[in-house]
Amino acid sequence: MYLEGSTLEIALRREELRLSLLGKKGERLLSAAAAWEPHEIDGVETYTLLMIWPGIRALFRELGEAYRQEFGSALEEAASFAVRGMGGGYMPFDSRSTVLTAYRGAWDPAAEVAGELSRALGAEIPAGGAVAHLWQTVLDGESYLPYVDYVTTLPGYVHWRLTGRRVLDRAGAAGLFPLDGEGRYDRHLAEKFDALAAGRLPKPLLELLPEPLAPGEGGGSLQREALRMLDPSGDLREGVPFLAPEEL
């Protein structure tokens, strides 16, 4: 069954994972939530992929049952999907979509390095953002650097796995790297970053970051291969359009 104007929302908060069915005006019609907390791995407080996807599937099952009881049919689709989550953070992936290190949240900022990078570029680089963390790994010479193919945030990651699109809304993208007046990453600053990196990364910075999307710009659609990541029951249909992933 389809509810006109509804949105299925995945919200990844600091201590709560929540799936909601929102109405036309953003009101919460149904929801399912579970507490979750980061685990410490190698001295870093992190959420692992084994925490993310089983948690989402369990909540979708709970939300689907609540929907069936409320409306008498299966939750098959909605007008749109939205992934929203904790701002900042750092998740690097290789070309096979394998995460290369533990997720680093904005609560673990690379403040000193961000300050140094900001002075070198002549623009503020957010300390809790992915580029600051990436620069820290460059300075540390971490062994996985030659394999980095994509760097994103937690909501950006979940959105990417469900849609295949490497995107963020503009506000989230600005938390990674400064934007220009047209809402794209500042190319001049990116070229300065690449000069500083001096070949220590396998790609130019702009090829590693998610594309910034303008307000209202489509963020892709739910892919067939992603259905089981959300709904093992098989009720959910592919093709539900996604809004750009947002940070809470």
C-alpha cells in the first residue's frame, strides 16, 4: 500500500537508530526505534557496519508490522525515502566498497590538523569533517591511503548503499569542504589541497568526495540489489525516489 506524500526516514542519531513513516507535512505517523551506542575499536568510538544494517532491518520489520496493523496491508513503498544522520565524521572506502578504517565521528575531531590545513588553504576546514580526518591520515601515512576511492559521512554511506549515488545535501557537503557561490566544492581550494597532498592520495580530492545536491534535487532511487538490506520480507518495492541525505 502507498500513502500519498509519505516519506520513509532512516535517522541515525548519536544514541538512537530510528525508522519513521512521515506524513505530507513531516508529521510522524509510525516509527520504530532502538538505542545504540558506539563501540571502542583501536581507541576510536565507532559504529560498525554490523551494527548499522542488522539494526535497520530489525526496525524495518517492526515498522512494517505496525503499518500492517494500522492500515491492513504491507508497507510496499512511499512517495520518497530520506536518510538523515549525525553530522560530520569520516568513512573511507576502496573501489570494492569496502570500508578501510573504523568510522570516526564528529565527536572525535582532528582539531589541530584542521587548523593547520585551514591556514594552509586560507579557508576554514571543519575539524569534525571527513577532509580533516583524511588529511590526518595523509600526515600519518596510514597504509590504506593508496586504496581510498570514496570518502563520505554516515548518512552519505547509507544513502550510497541504497541508491548507488555518491551525494550529500549542500549543508552536509559544506561540512566536508568549502563550497563556492554556486554550491559546488571550491575548485581553487581543492587544487591547493591536491598540491599539499603531493601524490599521497590516489585521486584528486574532488573525485573522492560526494556530490553536493541543491535543495529539492533528486538523490536517486532505491535499487533492486539494496532491497534485502532493508526488507528481507520482500514487501518493499524498488524505485522509491530518495531525497538528498541530510545531517541532523
